[in-house]
Amino acid sequence: MWALLVLMIVIFSLRLYKFNKQYFVLCLCKRVRTEDDGKLEDKICVVPGVMPKLGNNIDLLNFGPETIFQYARKSCRYAKGNSYLLHFLRAPIYCIATAEDAAELLQSTTVIDKSIIYKFLMPFLGDGLLISSDHKWFSRRKLLTPAFHFNVLQTFNDIFKEESLKLLKKLQCMPKEEIEVNDIVTEFTLNNVIETALGVSLDDLVGSAQYRKTIHDIEEVILERIYNPLMFYDIIFRIFGRYKKHKHDLKIASDFSSRIIQKKREEYRQKQAQQKDNGEEIDEYGKKKRYAMLDTLLDEESKGNIDHEGICDEVNTFMFEGYDTTSTCLIFTILNLALHPEAQEKCRQELANIGDFSSLTVFDFNKLDYLECVIKETLRLYPSVPFIARTCVAETHINGLILPVNSQVNVHIYDIMRDPRHFPDPSAFKPERFTPENSANRHPFAFVPFSAGSRNCIGQKFAILEMKAVMVALLQNFEILPVTKLEDLTFEYGIILRTSQKIYVKLRKIVK
């Protein structure tokens, strides 16, 4: 009897051992394999967890915005700057940390579905361009691309300048030289996004201040769910999370954007009727008129290519992505210029003969090569979106690995752009890295702040022009002096790269 029991235990153990070679049993997921059937650890670094038999699940305890940023950096150091694998409940995560490994993924036409963490954005953004996949993503991308054509950006230029002058006026009236950069900049960028994309001024809308706060609160709850694996489950979030508050905030945001859309829909129909009567459906070049984003969406709605819900999804997506990412880059650009007066002086020298701010064209802004180098170096050091994430909807062969269905792929843009092989002395602020001669032979995927490939950021030219406009206005009127130091900042990993602390600088008026 005892002999039979022992035999059964031995057989069960052997089968479990064999089964565990294919499945990470205690993580309830299938294992990653190599294409050449070699040992996985010879192909990629597998980062052990606190309790390796449980994968990296125990590592998640007490995760938060700061600790997850540090965890990603620690894992990259453990892998010696190379890509690595983590194992969490139900899915391995392939973490890409080099340009070479990112190239195959970012050029892929199949691995384009967003990670499971993006599902927390769906109640707010719906199935918009950021989250959608397959045919819907392709058709929406094709539909929205004309809204960011160069001719449309030229019309946005006046808005960027107008909002920059409003910001200047506000700064000049401040009682103290020292300012809190975060609040000033985020208000400016949100105004820009709504006025350019939607064609309305946020300052003229009832509830605009509440909307700004609501956007922040929505993101805060989304991050709480991402950092707490238990909150991944809707039933637990509804019972123990801030579900009621989140639902209320989502309604405020939805109602706000819906009111704008309805108002613009009525204006659009009146305008179309007038243009048709006057024969004004083509522009001065004899081409069909190009519209800004909301006008484009309303035009497609009239053709039956998108419905009201789809318009709301795309509007919310662009407002959410467009203002927060740009404001983050602007905050760090202002900080970098404060901390590096020599770079600030070079920018000012470049502006010496540019002319009056109010008369500057897109072509004038495009000539500001050194300022663009400053912005790019800021994006390299502090990418607004520090990582992007995809999911494998089918078994995927990539970089010599075979990833099982439901595997997650995280592209750590922050680490890719600090690779010393492509950017020597990677922690130093050196705008000259982006001069044509210094960029010529760089790996094409070493600098990817706007992602790359088919799912790259549709609004990157929009963002660069907006940032150039406000930086020219600031540099022509103020000397930017340091207050906050880099060593005083604690970085946080979220949807957007942030710091726990507010950032301060001094703005000293330039006497002309």
C-alpha cells in the first residue's frame, strides 16, 4: 500500500516537472520558448522575483508610482541594459530595453493590440485611436490623418501664438519671480488642445475648471488600478475601489465633451450649408478643404463613416493624450533650460533675428534648429510616455523568442533612449546630440519618444510646433533661473512620466 502511494507521488511529481517545463504552474501561464529550442536563459535575461517559484508576483506588493519606476530601472540594471522577462499571474511580460529589440516589434503589422492595462482607459476613451485595433484602428487612423496635415498645422499656428501671449500676460502679472511650472503649463496646453482640435476656447466654457480637475482625478484612479493587481478585477474595484467617484468623474468628462461636440455639430451644419450656397468647398489651391480634428470627424459623420459615440471616443482620446504629454515635455524643457544657462543662451541667440513673435509663421518656427534639439534632448531624457505596451493575441515569434498567447510586451522607451551605445554619457543634457551630423548614423529606433511604426503618435508635429511657440515667447521675454534641482525630484511611472514634487523656476523679465 505504502509502496503504491510512493509510486503515485513519484509519477505525479515527474509529470508535474514535465508540465512545468511548458507551463509556469504557479503563475498560471505558458512559458516563453526560444525559436532554436535552446535554453531560454541563454537567449534573454529572466529577472527572478522575491520568491522565484512564484515568478514576480510577490514583487507587486506595495507597488506605487514611485516604486514601479524604480522597479523598472532595477530590472533593467539586473539585465545589464538588455531586454528581459518577467512572469506575472496568467502572462509573461517581455520587456524591451534596446533599440535593436524594439525595431522588430515597432515595425510589426501583427503585434499592434494594446496591453491589458489599457482596458482601464476604455471607460473614458472608449475604442478611440489609442486603444482600438484591427480594421477600426486602421480606418480611424486613415480618417484622422488629414486633420494633422501641414496646411492644418499652419492654421493652428495662430492659436498657439495667441495662447502663448495669454500665458505671457499672466506671467508678467505675477507678484513673484518664482513660479510653479506644472500648473501654469498644464492649463496652457489643455487650452491649446481644445481650441485647435475642437475649435472652442476652454476659458469660455462653463465647467472648464472642473473639467481640468476631473481629468486629473480620472487618471489617478486608473493608475491605482494598474498598481494594484486585485483592482484588475471589476467586481473588486466596484466593492473596494473608488468606483462611484470614478463613475461620477467619467460622466462629468463625457457630458463636457458631448456638449462641445453637439454645439460644434450645429455650427458645422450651418457652415456647410453656407459654403455650399456660396460654392466654397475648395480652397485656394483647388483642393478639397482640410478640416481640423472635430470638423473632420463631423464631416465623416455626415457620410456615415463614424457615429456620435465614435466622435466622443476620438475627442476624449486626443484631449487626454494631447495635453498631458505636451505639458510634461514643456515642464522638463523649462527645467532643463533653467539648469543649463549655456543652452538657454544658445536658444536666445538663435532667436535674435527671428522677428516679432506675433508675425512668426510655421516656416519661421521650423528654422529654429537648436531649440528643436533642446526639445528632443528633453524628450530623450524624460519621455512623456515612458513605456508602451502591447499584447500578443496569437503565438508570436519575435527576436528569437516564441511568446505564447496573452503574453504582454512592454517597450521601455525611457531605457531605450538612455542606452550608452547610442547616447554616450546618457544622463547628461546635450542638445547637440540631435544636430544632423550627430544623428546621421544613429540607430533608427534609438530615439522613439513618439513611438514608431504604424502606431506612432499622429500628433507629433502638432506637439513640436506648440512647444516651440511657447518656448520662443518665454525666451524672448524672460530669463529662466533654477529653483528646483534634479536631485530633489522623485520620478513616477504612470501613463505619463511625472515627478512626486512640483517643479519651480524663477522668471526674470528681460529689459528690452
